[in-house]
Amino acid sequence: MIETAQAFGIDVGGSGIKGAPVNLNEGKFADERLRIPTPSVSTPEAVADVIKEILDHFDVQDGTPIGVSFPAPIKPGKPLDYMANLDQSWVGVDIHALIKERTGRTVTVVNDADAAGVGEAQYGAAKGRDGLVFLTTLGTGIGTAMIMDGVLVPNTELGHLTLKGIDAERYASDAARSREDLSWKKWGKRLTKYYQLLEHLFSPDIFVVGGGVSKRSEHFFPYIDITTPIVPAALLNDAGIVGAAYYASTKQH
């Protein structure tokens, strides 16, 4: 693996699995990332085999911290109890044990929104911020990550708070905007209700907004009426890989 990399990150998504060596000093890829389409039948074995293919491609050396950003709540030592975007056969699987069995590697797995939050707090839009950093990813659903004074509070899943009698992500995600053909202004008003609820419950010091739509924040940020500072994510699609790599480096003793 390239010498400027101190860790390796992999981001598992519903459509693609991406990996790259990461320069932890800069929070950037140390080499061009490799993307392999997620298997059409995304069983645990099939996905783990793609992870192995990516690690083998980069010749990741033994002892290198390897972080895997994954679309589910992650509880170390416990099997997965929920899966939204991959095959349902993941439920009940010990993901750390499975990946070690299929790849021969010890990895650190972290929820995908949590990985993005860690990346933004360490290298991106929330770098140097004390207090409570609250990252939300607006996409098919709403992912959330809470980082208090640099320490991750994992698996928050606050896209499932109730708004208007339904899950907030059904009401205010980017998918809801597309599905209901909402104008930026109407969507901004829905987001206002969501972020005001988070303000009321958690009193964060800053919101960082990720997800693909964050690249167009100038269209909807003006319609979000809250008192907490709100900024677009800086790492964009790199956040999962970079954040997972950094998180893995902090867990290696």
C-alpha cells in the first residue's frame, strides 16, 4: 500500500462498495479510490468477498487500521439487528467475525452516518469545533451522527423521530422532496421543522449537512429557519471512507 497512507477506509453502500488508502495527516485519499458495484444479491458473504477484493487490490498490509463504513447500527460484540439497504440475511450476522473469516483481516466497523460525522469533525466542516456537532445526511433517508467534544455517540438513528405522525425521513428526506416534487422553499420549511425538533431535544452547537444534495445547499439553506449554525459538509462523497479510516486508527491499540 502507498507509503503516505496510515489507514484504509471502505464505504459499503446499496449501489457501490468503495475503498481507498487514507492519509490521516491530511484527511485525504493517498491513492485513487476503487469502486466495485454492490452485488445484486447483497448477502453477507458476497459483500465480504468484495471487501476482500478491495483490500487485496491495494495490498493492504497486516497491522494497517482498516475501517468499514456500513449502513446499519453497529454494536460491537452483538449481531446486526436491522438492515435497510442490503439483503435481509444480514440480520443476525456478527459483521466483525464475518469479515475476519472471509478476508483474514481484523476491521473496525462503524455506522455510515457516524463515519461521515467523524470525518467532518476531524477534517471537514466541523474541524476544531467544541461542544456538540450534529451531522445529518439527507438522501434516501436521514442519517445522523452526534459528536460531543470529539467523541462519537454512535447509532443515533434520529431520522426516525416522529414528525407529522410519521418518521422524519419519510417527511423531510431528499427522497421525500423528489417523491413529492417539492420546491426548495417547501422542502426548506419541512427541514425547519426537523432541525427545530433536534434543537429542542439536543441543543447542538452546529449542524453539518451531508448527502449528495448538500452540494446544492444554496437552494434550500435560506429556507431553514433555526438559530443553530448550519453548514454543508466539506468531504462530500469521501466522508465515509476518510471517517471510517480515522475511526479505525483511534481503536487500534
